[in-house]
Amino acid sequence: MAEQARDGRPTSGKPTYKLTDKSMDPSIWRIVGHPLVSAIHDGPLRGLGIAVKDLFAVQGFAIGVGNPQFLSEASIQEHHASAVRLLLEAGAHVAGIAQTDEFAYSLSGVNIHYGAAPNPAAPGRISGGSSSGPAAAVSSGQAQIGLGTDTAGSIRVPAAYQGLWGIRTSSGRVRRDGVHPLSHSFDTVGILARDAHTLAITAEQLMPEPDSVTPVGVKIDPILDSYVDEDVRIAFSQWRSAALRDRYTQNSAAPAADINDSEELAITHDMLEDWLTIFNVVRGYEAWQAHGDWVSSHGNDLDPQIASRFERDMHITAEEYERFSIQFADARATIRGLLGNHLFLIPTVSCVAPFAGNTDESTRAIAQARAATMLLTTIAGIAGLPAVNIPIRTAAGLPCGACLMGPSGSDKSVIAAAERLNRRANPPA
């Protein structure tokens, strides 16, 4: 059954950017419509177009996971994923289904089948992934909301590389039915937007219930600054100093999360390395359980880099998984114990987006960026915490990010605190 874009105007109002088949960039979009799917009801998201990552079920379309062979064999979805349905019921419309790195198993935004997604905020540099299509669509103004997933940083990394707001939600808070898995222990639904207000109102539709906890104070760890390149370290430390400059004074305008109370903690290199090892084993085993049968019979249909990750995963035994799952539970308890009910502010990524390209030098730079960044992104992944990227820029004007985490279940409070911190760091003239 061939896919057909649905006709008709969105009931929620006109999108701010009209997509046409001729304007569709296949490295950003798999399919677009006018809109692709209309809003179900009027609501707070009226007129906002969603770029839906090609892992979510959209009724009437197949899930392609960034692989054309997989797409050709996939069944048409009979129902929307819960996250898609909630946004449609709130007045948004689906602008199109956006590309993902293959099986969401990369942080680069490079897909050998459809091309490398552009980075409108830093031309010539990679977009970041795996929510590459939604990020590029939002950054370029072709959509107002990016609906994606975050396992190892797939919302936070493209948000930082492209100067966007983004949230990885608390593990288990937003339903993942109708979302193609990579690793059930770490997969979360995430949102991308160009501003904090759009992020907040979209998050409210996906998480209408009150937060289960209100954060108190901000913890920082200057030791983690040493894990990022100098230009990012300077930009982040200057932003942090400005955002926390009144931390020892009381402010009647402070949000529910008291951002004036700041403490330091010390996460060691050994802790970061141990957490990343645990993450790689648990995620790898679960990725192979989810995709091993298909990958085993379609090795030639995969990007060699993605295939090599699955090749590593297939050798992880059930005994190793069981042992590391125990360590995973202990590590989650350790991180949550260190943070308590505090917010935690760290750099989002280790560097600005590396240059795109097929040279050995470019490939090495992208791999090094991924390895260094995952030491940072794994903290929220292991602990199952909400994490918001706040867009900042280096002295050269290149996007990077500050990452604000909070206790599990404090997602909306973290967005509000992130917005307050950013206003404090960048007061109106």
C-alpha cells in the first residue's frame, strides 16, 4: 500500500511555513503534506506544525526508522502514537514525517540513504541526531514543534548544535506506545522548539498532570567543564555565572524551583566512565533484542557504522545484561542521591557541531565528539531525569548549550527554571 499525503487545510489554522513537494529536502523530510495530518481539535497549539520523527506511528503511514528497506517492508499504522495524538488533540497539525539517523543509533544527523540533514544555524556543520530531521525542520522554520526521541542525547545534541530549546522527558513520564524502540530502559519522548514558550506549552499537552516534585536549588559541577572544548567551556561558564549571579540573594520573582540556592558536587572521571559502560551494555543488549532478527538478514542494507554497532551488540550475553542491569539500578540510585531534589546545570555537548564531510578527518572529529558528549548525556540517561537544552553561543557565534536537569517527574518545573535562568543570563536591554 503506497503512502499518500492527506489533502485539506489544517483545522487549527494556517501553518507559518507552507511546505510543498518541490521544497521538500529529503535529508530533512520523508514525506510532507498540506498538512500531512490535520489537527483533531482546536486548542493551545493551534496553527503549529509538527515535524514527527520517523519512529512514531502516524495513522495511515508506515514507520521507516531511517532505512528505506525497512520502510518498504513496514506495515501501515492503524493508529497514532499517543504522543502524536495528544498534540493533534491540542490543535497542532503534522507538517510531515521527518528523518532520523538509522534506527536512532547515532548522534551525528548523517544518514547514508537520505543524506546528511543540514544545520541552518551553523551551515557546513553536522545537524546532530538522531532527531536530525525534526531539529532541522524546526531550525529552518519549516515546523514549529519537533517531536522526537532521546536515548543517548538524540534531542539534546541536535538542540545544542542548532541553537534550539529541547527537552528529554523523565523516563516513563510520556507514553511510548506507537514509538519504535531502540532501548526500552533509556528511550524517552522529547520535544524541540525555537523558543522556551513553545517548548513549555507543548510539554503541557504531553504531560498535563502536575509535576510530582518541585526542585529546590541548583547544583553545579565545575569539574565537568574540563570535558568540553575551550570555546564551549568559556561560553558555558560565562552564561552560568550570569544565570546564577544572584544565587546568594533572595529574589521575590524566583520560580517555584529556587534557582538562587546553589551548591557544588564532584562527579569523578571514573564515575562517568562506569556509567557510560553500563549504558552501552544495557542499551546494546536491548537494541539487539529489538532489532537483531531484522539486522541479521539485512546487513547490506545498513550504514556500515550502524551495522558495526549492532555487530558489537550481538555479542553481549544475557548474563552480562543481567549483571549490568544491577549496576544500572545502583548507578541510577547514586545519581539521584547526589542530586536529591536539586536542579543540575552542566554543558550539553562537548563541542560545537563538527564540520560535515566524508573525509577521514571529519569522520574522526564526529566520532570524538560523540564519545566525549556521551560522557555528559549519559548522566540524565542513566538516572532517567528530565533534561532541557538551553541554547547559548560561543564567542564566534556558534551554537552550543547549557543542560538543566531536575528530579524525575519535575519536567515542567525544569523548563520554567531554564527559562528563568536564561532570562537572568540575558536580561532585556
